[in-house]
Amino acid sequence: MSTAYKSAIDLVRELKQKHGNWQNISETDAARMMSQNRFKTGLDIAKYTAKIMRQDMEDYDNDTSQYTQSLGAWHGFVAQQTMYAKKKYFGTTSKTYIYLSGWMVAALRSEFGPLPDQSMHEKTSVPKLIEEIYTFLRQADAKVLNDYFRELNAAEEAGQDTSAILEKIENFDSHVVPIIADIDAGFGNEEATYLLTKQMIEAGACAIQVENQVSDAKQCGHQAGKVTVPHEDFISKLNAIRYAFLELGVEDGVIVARTDSEGASLTQKIPVSNEPGDLASKYIDFIEMEEISLEDAKENDSLLKHNGKLVRPVRLPNGLYQFREETNIDRVVLDCVTALENGADLLWIETPTPDVAHIKSMVDRIKEQQPKAKLVYNNSPSFNWTLNFRKQVIAKWEEEGKDISAYNKDDLMSADYDGTELDAAADVAAKNFQRDASREAGVFHHLITLPTYHTTALSVHELAKGYFGEEGMLAYAAGVQRKEIREGISCVKHQAMAGSDLGDDHKEIFSGDNALKAGGGKNTMNQF
């Protein structure tokens, strides 16, 4: 018999003897329900998933082919179906996470309605979504295990061998996986970051991703106008997150430090340098300055002594300071090294295009000081993947001296090139991107931030186009339901997916023959 299941039976039996009046409680039914609810709190989940991530990081250090992946989810159901699909086609949820994107929270979960990715949404919506996702993942566990226990009961009633079913129950691979949760720039100062982090951990998050932008001027990493903070400010938020993990007993909690410096050209303030060459001094070195004499200084000018000279930092009308051009990569490297030296576990570098060579050029420099540096990389829908890889292929062919006269470099997205040699080569590059980046550029985790935003829009668009047109119900029957049936997608039985079978079994456990169940002969779900 299943060890955990048997232990639960023994425990309930002992409790019944202790309390004396629990005669209506079945040891096996109680043990079954206990087995179906492995995680009692969000902290249980955070501790469990943190250990998974730490082991995955170690596995990657030993073998770069052991990278991990996730898809962004904006609803618990989306996360649940992602894990159902992963288990259905690959038999396990191993090396698979869920990404919680601040962009999608802003666009889809704010009470203000759709918002840009600028930290204007309610901060509490982030832990609420984490809790929602884990509610759906735990329900997936309960539903599948409920099916196994139904098998077990039927086998026992028929006098059949139950060892194989018990083994499935004992070795059940949970749908509960790590969430990498986006806290943006912390939604305020370091105390605000700490308080929100605690809520996110209590909801189940084992990995918190924080970025080095100014909290109240935060922009999407793929848009202009990004303003970064001095390292000391960012370190304070790394500290706040670590203290939150430790306070709540999540000793293996993971911090993902994101730098937006490659695309950021502005800073809000100049840090205080106490001695030449310190961290603040290095940051100041990146700021654009002009040498000036005291006589030429304007009233209320901000001046610095820098490298023995009197200089005026270039300041914009809005009061922000500008970095020198061509310093972005140096800033990225310093950001990453500093973050790893001050408590971060993983790095996130926002890049303008998906270019393995470019990512590698930065990571190699970071690894000179931090050999175990690993990236969480955004395989962003903000990239035009087809165009980028077609450009990369064309550039490679040009370098090799290959004739590219058949292609217009200013119109590489043209459908005329679909099915061509260029198209095939670019698609191979896209297919191998994650594998190549993990091997060559230190990418431990690949995620797509907002794929299910786009898949929802696309699928609804396709259904509406057919349903409101000539196809009518055929658009749904052939375009949705028939595909669900052919693929064996559990959601086709939507009543069971929503918990109908699980609820029926609970009613029977609670009420016996008095239970009013939904799964009788007149349930139309029997058609599937």
C-alpha cells in the first residue's frame, strides 16, 4: 500500500480512537482527501518549489542542456492547462515553471482596466494572482488523484490487484511548480518591497524577480524612457527580499535581479561616493558630463569634481541625468556582478533582440568575475522573432559570401519568403534558440512573458471570424471541440475540469446514499 496513503489511514484511525465520536469518518476517505491536498498553505508551496529551483540550478551548472522553461500566465486556469499539457505530452512537470508577468497583471488584472506596464496597477493584485494560480494547480492535483482513487475503489471492489494504482498515487508528479513572480521595481521603497514580497511568498512564490528601474518611473523593458537607480538603492531591495524569505522560513528562496541598463539612458540621482573607485564612483563615471569653469557655471547648477576636474553633469529639463552613449553594456556587466555579489541568485538582462552572440558577449564578461552566473531570459513577444532570425541568417550568408540577391533586406517579413531557404534557416535558428542560448550564453531559464495574452487573442479572433460568418457552429465544432477531442484535452469535459466529479465524490463521502450528485445518466458530459 502507498506509504503516505497508509500513514494517513493510520493517523485518522488513531484520531478516531482518541476522540471517540468520529464514527462517521472513514479512515480511507479521510486519508484520500489528505493525500489529494498535499500543500496546506502558500508557505508549504514556496518551500517545496524553492528546493526544486535550487536543484534545477545545480543540475544546470553540471549540464547546460538541463535548462528550464516557463510560459506566462494571467489566470489560474491558464497555468493549470499549461501543466496539464506538459504532463500529458511529456509525462512530468520537471524543469517547467510558471511565469507571472507584471505586464499581464497590468494589462489584464487591474481594477483600472487595461494599463501599460508602468507599475500603475494595484500591487495587491500580484499576490492575489499567485494565490489564484496555486489554487488551480492544487485543484489539478486533487482532480487527477481523485480519478486514481476512483480506479482504486473499483479495483478493490472487483478484487483486483491494486499495487499499480497505489504506485501511481504514491509517485504522483504534482502540477504545483515554481512561479517566478515579477515584483516590478518593488512598488515603492525598500520597506514597500519587503512588505509586498512577504505577501507574494505567503501566496506561494519561491522566486521574486526585481528590476533596477526607478519604482515610480517604471517602464516596460521593451519601451523607451527607462530610468535606473544607483546600485546602493537596488541592493537595499535585494536585502529586503532576502529578509522576507528568511523571516517566513523559505531558506532556499530565489532572487532574480533584472537589469534594464542596456536600454536605459537615464538616472534619477547621483549617488554619494566616499572614496575613488567605490561603487558609487563607478556609477558616476557613466554619467555624461561637461568640463566647466566656476565662472561659467549658472545659478543653481549642480557641479562635481571628477577625475580632478570641475564638471557639470548633463541634466535634462525634467531633472534626470543622462548616461554617456556606448556605456550601456558596461553598465549591464557592473549591474549583474554587483547583484550577484549582494544576494541575487539569477540574472535577467533585457535585450533589444534575441541574439545568442550578443547575450553571450555580456555573460562572458560577467562570468570572468562570477563563474556561476546564470540568466533568466525573456523570450519576449516584443521581439519580431521571424524578422530577427531572417536578418541574422541574411547577415551570416553575407559574411560567408553567399548570393542573397533573391531577398529584399528591407522587406524580410514578406510572406513571399515563406517556404524559402531563408525561411527554413530562420526557423531552425528559432527552434534551436533556447538550446543554443543555454549552452553558449548561460541561460538557465527561458520564459515567454505574455504568450497566453496573444494565444487568447488569436483563438478568440479565429473563433469569432468563423462563428459570426458563414461557418456558424462549425467554427466551434471543428475549430475547437473536435480538436479538443482528437488531442484528448481534458478540458473538453468542462464540468469535470471545473470540479464536478470531485464534488460528487466529496458529497458521497459526506452524505453517503443521500448525496445529490451531478454525474448521473442525464449528464450531457457523458457524450464525450
